[in-house]
Amino acid sequence: MQTNELIFATHNANKAKEVKALLPHLEVKSLSEIGFHDDIPETGKTLQDNALIKARTIHKATGKPCFADDTGLEVEALYGAPGVYSARYAGEGANSENNMDKLLAELDAITNRNAQFRTVIAYIDNTGKEHLFEGSVQGEILKARQGGEGFGYDPIFLPEGETESFAEMSAGRKNTMSHRGRAMRKLVEFLKG
Ligand code: IMP
């Protein structure tokens, strides 16, 4: 193994692409790139629990330094929902389109559309020590989808102070302000130090 190799415990190719752009000096490998194809059940009740579950599973399987992230979209008028359940908001096996449809329907008659994306990253170093990093971005839920880039809830999330949804931005621009970008930069600073 190369000393600058770092495993990102994700099956999501979009996320892996975003993160590789932030860590150009490291050999970041996603789960498919190391041949790990099992699903890791996200049974935690918090983002932190789930990030740790994923990182521990991969660290146990490979013995290598690795990190995992868990993200939730927290909507103020819904008391923080869908939060840790964002991926299955419209039910088990729901896709992003189903999840966005459900959220738009829930907020149909609601004027407070404030929301934030929050990411927790769990990193396990080569001694097995665990480290946590968090990043968030404030914004609002749009009335309808805008843009075709990105993934997940990107088409209906307008970051605060911006005129474009996350799905109208390039991956690079989204990274400069996103929840995951912010959490990742904390990890990057830590790795540099
Ligand atoms: P996960 O924890 O990264 O698997 O994400 C949980 C849910 O949030 C999934 O439905 C993702 O599609 C969604 N999600 C995660 N990150 C983002 C993002 O950067 N933009 C939009 N949706 C996201």
C-alpha cells in the first residue's frame, strides 16, 4: 500500500468525485475501487453514529486508514427532518426523485423553508484512533427543482446568499461552500498537520 493511500468508505461515485477534487495530493480510493461491494447498514440514530459505523466496518475489513461521511438535510419547519433519515425519507428503497417529491409536498403550504445540510466525517488513522469532523451549510428549500448537476437533494437546495441551487453549480463551486466541502477541509487540515 502506498503511504498516501486513503480509503473513502462510500459507494457513491458522485461523492467520491467531489472528495478526490479536494484531496489531490492523496490517493483516495472509493469502496468499488478496493473491491468492497457489500452494503453497510446505516443503523445509527445520528449522523455521527452512521459515519463511525461505516468507517469502523472498512477499517476492520482492510486495516487501512479510512474515513466515512454521513449527511442529513435538516429542515427547520420539520423540526430537523429528514435528518439522519434523508436517504430513505420517502421509504425504504426510495430514490432521490421520490425523496424530493415527498419533501416538496410536505413543505407545500409552509413559508419557512430554512434548511441546512450537515455532514459528519469519521476518520480512523493508521493507529486505529478515531477523529470526527463536521461541516454545514445554511439555505432554503426551493418550490421546484432547478438544475441537473450534483445528486440527492441538490436541485431543491438554494444555499444562503446564492442565486443558483447546488444542482446548477459545478462540483468545484459546490465544494467551496458545501457541508461536505467544509467538513472535508477540516479533515484535510488535520491530515496536513
Ligand atoms: P449520505 O449520508 O451521504 O448517504 O446521504 C444521505 C442523503 O442525503 C441521501 O439521500 C443523499 O442523496 C443526500 N445527500 C448527501 N449529500 C448530499 C449533497 O451534497 N447534496 C444533496 N443531497 C445529498
